Amino acid sequence: MANITVLEFRISEKAESKFWAHGITRQQVNELLGNRLVAISNRKRRAARHLVIGRDNNGRCIAVPVMPTEDLTT
């Protein structure tokens, strides 16, 4: 497991369209932050170094690829 802290997601339009393709809304992704999360290293040769895995408020399990930003909590 990766030792990272995420307090906020910065979701691009491209990422949001990929969520929609999987039937996931921006709200569901943001709901992960209020629930228990696990961060793991992503597979090799992927744009995002880590995956954040958690459940939305309806219990749906969601994996979100995350890339580092200048803000260590975003």
C-alpha cells in the first residue's frame, strides 16, 4: 500500500468523461473522501502512479487513478 494522503480530488474534464463511460459521477468520486480509502501503487507504464480505492455513499467500490500535484493533499 502507498502512504499518501488525499483530501481533495482535482478532476479534469477528460477524467470526468472517463468516469461517465464507467457509469460513475463526479459526486461519487468525491464521496470516496468521506469514507475509508486505500491507496496502492498502480500497474507499471500507467499515467497515474497510484490508485485510490474506496466506496461511495451507496457502497459502490470505485478505483480512481491519481497523479501527484503541487499540493500534497490534492
